[in-house]
Amino acid sequence: MTETAQESSHHESPHESPAEFKKHLSRYYVVFVALLCLTGITVGVSYLKLNRPLAITVALIIASIKAGLVAGVFMHLLDEKKVIYAVLLLTALFFLLLMLLPSLTILEVFKST
Amino acid sequence: MSDTVIPYMVKPHPVTGIPNGKFGIWLFLASEVMLFGALFSSYVLIRTGAPHWPPEGGLSSEILNVPLATLNTGILITSSITMVLAWASCKLGELPKFKLWMGATILLSFGFLIVKYFEYSHKFELGHYPSHDNFYAVYFTLTGLHGVHILGGIVVNSYLLGPGSKLWATDREHFTNRVENAGLYWHFVDLVWIFLFPCLYLL
């Protein structure tokens, strides 16, 4: 395993200088504050006692925005390699199928009655 | 000591363009999406099939402790930024700062579990176990599985803070990659909670 032996003694220099990298740190703080605000909005909206379909829609939209911020910025998905996007596309398709299963089950019930 | 070493742990693999460890953690997270997805799907099925939700009447927000869950959401979000700052400290070559941020992440993780302990204790005092009804079965299954993931994160992060940090002296980049992979897992655990919180406590 000479390749790995070479790797362990070789420290690649980062693509960015420390000064450039530090500039990106501010975006983490911005996302952190945004996530806290969105959590507050989620809880606040729940006290409005909206009708259930609207409440579910609003809560899931806010949760999706929060998830997007975490995945995009904290997990660096905004700037990733194609192979990860490919894995996630497949995952999303299967996840969607899983979420559709309850509806398909209901259809099956209708068919059998 | 074994001579077998996993290749491409630092340099990107020529096919995938990323180190093997990172590719591995993303595949693992994909399987985790399926695990939680199956449980969410079951939750939707059980909930839509119930004449009333929660079955015993009232609202989820009246049965579960929303202020404590909101506090836990804040704790997890804060632990996500401390985790990303721990990784950023590695990238900047600052090991003491890494230890500070990683220590904060682990403390916050324990904080989350302590809050969860109080939540669970209260439910048990009232005699509300998973077998009480479908609502509590779903609540304990989803939050319990998520709690186990928090425990797993504590184990990995504690290793990186403790004995695992020895790698820093010999191979900084490899250690930084490990912290990044642990971070990806940790952010995913946060991401799951982002959906669990409104779905279980507020809706």
C-alpha cells in the first residue's frame, strides 16, 4: 500500500489560504442565527391554531428550509462532487417512494371494498 | 498490527473524486434516510388511519412538552455550529480550538439527552409507555431511535476528542477528514430532529 504510505507523509496544502477560509466562517454564524429564528417562527406559527392542512404545510415548508440550510452550508452540499449528488438523487427517489406508500395503501383499500 | 490499510483516506479516489471515508459516510447517511423514512412513512400511515390524533383526544402540543422540545432544538442547532467550527479549526491548523469546539459539541449532546430524560421521566410517571397507544408508540420509537443516534455521535466525537486526536501529530489531513465525516453524521442527526420536532410536537 505504497499509495497510502505516501499519503500519510504528505500533507496537501488546503485549496484556500487560512485568511480566505476564515471569510467563509461568517456564513456558518448567519445560518446558525437563521436556524434559531426559523425555529422560533415554527413554534410561533403553531400558536396561531391554523387549520391542520395549512399548519402541516407551513411547518413542513419551514422545516425544509432549515434542512436545506443545514445540508447546503453545514454539510457543504452547495459545493460537492457529482458522485454525492448522484447518491442523494437515488436516495431522494426511494425516500419519495416511501412517503407515497401510505397513499398507495389507501388506494389499495379502495380497490378491495 | 495489520499491514492492510484502507487506500484513499486522504487523497481523493480517482473514480469518485472524494476520499473513501467521505464516500462511505454519505452511503451510510443514504441508508439512514431509508431507516428514518420508513418510520416516517409508517407514522403517516398510522396517523391518517386514526379517527383522531392523538387517539386520546386533545392536541400533540398539549400532550408533549413543547418548551422542552424547543430548548432541545436550540441545543442541537448550537451543537451543529460548534461541530462545524471544530472542523474549521482543524482546517486552520488550530488543535486547541478544535478541542474547545468539539468539547462544547459533546457537552451540548449530553444536554440534549438530559432534557430528553426529563421528558421521558414525566411520561413514565403518568404511566404513558410506548404500549399506551399509537401516539406514544410513534413518539417513543422515533425519539428513541434519534436518541440512540445522539449517543452514537457522542461516542465518535469523544473518540476524536480523546485518543483519536493522536492522529493529528502524524497526519493532520487524515484527522481533519475524520472530523468532517463525524460532522456530516452529526448534522444529519440535527436534520432528522428538524423534521421530528414539528411533526411530533406541534402538528
